[in-house]
Amino acid sequence: MMNVSRRVVLATTAGLTASGSGCLNDSDTSDEPSDSEEPNDEPAGSADREPVERWVPASSDEPTVFNYVDATTVRAREDDLGRETIDALRLEPREPTGTVLDRFEDPTVEYVLEFGPEYDVSTHVIGGAFDPTVLEAWPLEEEIDEFERYEPAEPAVDVAVSESTLVVVDPDVGNIDDVLDAGTDGDRHVDDRFETVLEQVGDDHLSSGITAETLGDKEVAVGQSWSLGTEAATLTICVASSDEPPAADDFEGVLDGYPYADPVDEFTVEIDGSAAVATGTAPIAELETIDLFAERQRSVGQEAQAGVDIDVDPTTREVTVMYTSAGNTDFVEIKTESGRETTLSEVGETRTLEYEDGVSDTVLVIAVAGDTRTQILSEDVSF
């Protein structure tokens, strides 16, 4: 038994410095066929992989954050999950991907996977059922395997669609060629740390993580997931390095400070090779999850970010503000020096301020993300 934390009750090896071969969920992971096996020519990232393993083209020199939701399972268990959990889950993708998805009439969404470098959601991969002909009004750039690729002028994103998958990439942050290479050719660029994390959490119902993080004196990959059972949910937390597993004190700090872990009374810890994996259960109604991207942005004090358009019409003496993109914000406030206040909570919403002739004012727009408030626009108006 290894007492790493008050929540840890069991370890299957003698200590955090112990080493073993392979990964915890592996039986034989060798890529070489045995004498009795036929070679497998199927690419490593093809459709038989779980979505996170298939699509995230993560590399050790560019930390990537991912978040995955099995929307089919979550919808089926909606009555069992708490309201706050449902609200925190990304069953609907962030903008501008939501705008692309809205072009399809009643699409079937089976899962939503989002990822990007550090704190930016650059890519959405949505699994389900789609009619690719819906996007034919956009100019077709190329065909890649079963995907048709488009570069619409509005919204300014790169899009690829097949009958079962929709991929949307912000070209200022991500690269759709890399994503499609990962998903169609198996060119995933995944290092051994992240490979281990994916083997632990990549096929669960809710999962998230980062490919490179500093823990003590080590560079590690970190992942966590919830698997939903009949009455209980199982939380898995995996920390993997390239050589030895994390030190006991460092892993204790991970478990004690973990935002998902409060409902779990006790953990079982297993050490194998360079990975430390903790598992514990909680009633489904007590399951907790967070918006990992928003939390990471706030944790480093990043300013709140959002997109807004403002239109000043001198003829009608009206000022119209439109909420165009959410960024990392929860909502947008509109305030004026004359004392008016209102909010925009949904992308696409507008507010119109009306003025009398001869009036001057200053319109302020403030993005709000948790406790972070950032002024993103100031407009002086005179009529």
C-alpha cells in the first residue's frame, strides 16, 4: 500500500520510483507482427481509433489542450447528471464552429472534440451524421479521402466534411492539413507521454488533458476522464513522463488540487513504467467537470476575449452592438457614460441604443470571463 494522498488507498507497485514495461491498458502493443500474424496495413490513425486518439496531432514541442464529450452517452444520462455538469459540458461547439454546424438541418451529433495549442481552441472535430451537400454553396478547395474541404469567406475558418465527421479549424491558430493527416493517414505526431495518457483516458465518455506540462522537475502529459456506469462514474487521472513516473509529493499535489476530484472519496493508484494513474468512483449525480480551456485561460490571468461589432447610424441616432464571437468569455456587458447598462449572453445577439438629437456619449463593451473583466471596445458618439 502506498499512502500518497489522503484519497489514495492502494498502489499496485511498490512505490512511485518502481518501473515496469508497457502501459496499464496494454497487453501487447508491439507494431511488429508475430510469425503467425499477418501484417496490419491499416494506418494507425484510421477510423478504428477512438476520436481523441485518431484526431489530435499533438507533439511534445507544442503543448496541446484537448476536451472530448461523448454527446450520445451524455444525452442518454442527462436525467442522472447534475444540471451544472450538463451546462459545463460542450454538447454544442464554440463559435464560430457553431455557425458552421447550424447550416445543417437537425444534424446528429455523436461526439464533440475540441483542441488547440495552449489556451486556444483552434480545432473542432464533430462526429455524427451530416449531409455534405449542404456546404456546396461554398467554393470547394479539394477532396481528401472521404472529406470535402472548403474555405468560406464567412465565417473565416477552414472546413472539411464527410457523411460522418465535420472538421472546423481556425487557420490563424491551427492547420487543417495536419488535422486531416492525423485523422485519415494516421500522421498523429504523438510522443510517448501523450500516447500513454491517451491509452488511459482516450476511450472514456468525458476526457480532457494537455500534452506537455511541467510537474516538479519533469515534463509530463496529463489527462483525466469520466466513464459513466449504471449508477457510478469512474474518474481516471493519468500523469506520464518520458522516463520515471512523477515523484510521490508531486503526484500527491496533483490529486489534492484536482478540480474534478472532490466527489471521489478514495483513489486506487497504479504505477507502470513512466506513468502514474489514479482511479476512483463517485455517484453520477455528483460528477463534476469544467470547461478546461476557460479554466486554463483564467488560471494564468489571461484577459477576457470576445468579438463584437459596433455600428453607429447618425441618421436614426442609433448605436447597435453585435456579439460576434465568444472567445473565452461568459458574456459581454455594454455600458455607457450616461448610465445605461445591458448584457449580451449569446453569440449573434444585438443591442441597439437610441439617442436624442444633440446628445454625446461613450459606449464601452466589456468581456467577462469568470472574475476577469476586460474592456474590449470604447466608442465616442455624438448626434
